Amino acid sequence: VLVNLELFFPVINYRLVGIASAFILVILTLVFAGTNLSLREGANLIMASEARFRTMFAAAPEAVFVLDPQTRRILSANPFMAQWLGYGPEELVGLEIDRVRAPDSLEFQEEGGGVGLTGPHLSPRPRYRKKDGSLVDVECTEADIVHGDKTRKIVFARDITARRQAENEVRRAKEYLENILQNSADPIGIVD
């Protein structure tokens, strides 16, 4: 045999192993680059969503706050609530809800057992105390939200003091007219 190829088989095997290893490394690099890119895109989407939520929270034309039901402390409050109640921007955070709610207000209604997200519900009409001590009638809509392994309450509060005053005036006028009808010495009839 003029040419003995047996000596070249180990070289050929090493070259094939090297080519296969390089091919596998290229594929793994492409996979990790794509995964890293999708993770980055996911992080950007989450940050954009958080920015939109913070903008809505800050610009809401009603009082919005997040409450920890166990400690009864306000965890976050929007600027409208702080201004409406006469507090500074960061004074409400960490404040116990009992400092804001009037003592004669009813407690939060428990709902859903704290698992998952429960739907919003109207709470009884409590009264909130402003920083100067004056009281306002409010209507609250609240919902349980799960944050990590803890349940929090998000509360939307609307000042209904003017509406309550108007309702009281209408009630007094109705009572006055009913009193006239019931106690009149002259007969009064209504014809449709």
C-alpha cells in the first residue's frame, strides 16, 4: 500500500468533533441571545405598564389609596387624596386609617377570604377627617388585591358632602310638605 490512511483517522475525528462543537456553540449562543432579548423586552413591557399605572394613579380625579388590612396603615395614596384631606404629598403614607376615618364610621367589610382577586364593592358611607379636623362624607369603592403573598385593599373615595346636604334638604322639604298636608285644617285634594 503506497498510502497508509490509518494515521489520518484520528485527525479527521478531531476535526469532525471540533466542527460539531463549534456548531453546537453557535446554536446555544443564538438561543441564549434570543432568550436574553425576550427577557429584556418583557422587562421593558412591565416597566411601561408600571409607568402607565403610576400615571393613572397620580392623575386620578378621586382619592385613591392602598391599605394594608392587617396593620391598617396606608401604603400609598395619590396626590388628589393628600390635597383633598390637607396633607402633604408623603404624610399619608404610613398613617393609620383610623387617623383619617372618623370614629363613627363602620369598618371595612371582609370579603373573599383573601385568596385571589375579589371584585369591588361599595362600603358603607364613612366619614373622613381632614388634617384640620373637619369631617367630609365619602363614598368608598374598595377591592382586595393580591400583592406577593399578602392581600391589600385598593380604595377609591369620593367626597359626597354636597350630595348629602342636597339629599337632606330634599328630605326636609318633603317632610315639611307632608306635614302641611297632614295637619291642614282645610281639605286638600290632588287631581291628576
